[in-house]
Amino acid sequence: MLKIGSIEDNDGEYVIHREFYRQGMIFKDEEAYKFHKDQPCYSPELSDSVYTGNDFLELCNCQQDLADELFEGVDWQHPESLKEDWFANGEWVECEGCGKIINYGDGCNDTKCPNCGKAVEV
């Protein structure tokens, strides 16, 4: 499992030890993300922000497949920033009917939400 850098919990204050990965200096722990959703699994470059697997799930409307994709994709930035980029580029779209996020970045050509059937604008 992927592990970049490390993190220490010093009485509620995190000490982050970053290492270079793809585009930046980060902390990233795939095992914590997958199996310990309440433990730190990611910290972006130039930030003291620390994210857990539960944070990724919350950012993705509790859609595990999208949370997995977001966790895999972050390599220097805040997950919120990458998510915003994917929405701006039309890779992810939120259905106005049910609120589910639809991943158009995987080659999906549907014009309707697979969850509720409402027409979706890409």
C-alpha cells in the first residue's frame, strides 16, 4: 500500500513529515484511508490541513467510488481544490434532481443521472 511521508499525533497537534510524490511534498497513507477512516491519511503541500478517509467521503457526498478517485488524484493540492477543478472541467457533475455526483471523466456519455434519471447538463 502507498505510504508517502508520515504523521505523528502530538496530543492533538499533528507533526507532518512530508515526502515528494508526483507533483509536491505531501503526506499520504493509503492503508489509513482504506482501513482506518477516522485516522489522518492525507496532508497537502504547504498546509497544516489533515484529512481522514471520512473527510474524503464527506467531500464526495458519501459516494465511495468518487472518494477513492479523489484520494488517488490528490498529489499536492487540497482535495477541495481538485474536486472543484473536476467540476469546472466537466469531469464531475452534480445531479440537480438527487444531488448525486456523476463521474464524466471516466468516458461516461449518459445525458441522464444513473441514480434518478433526471437529465444532466455536462
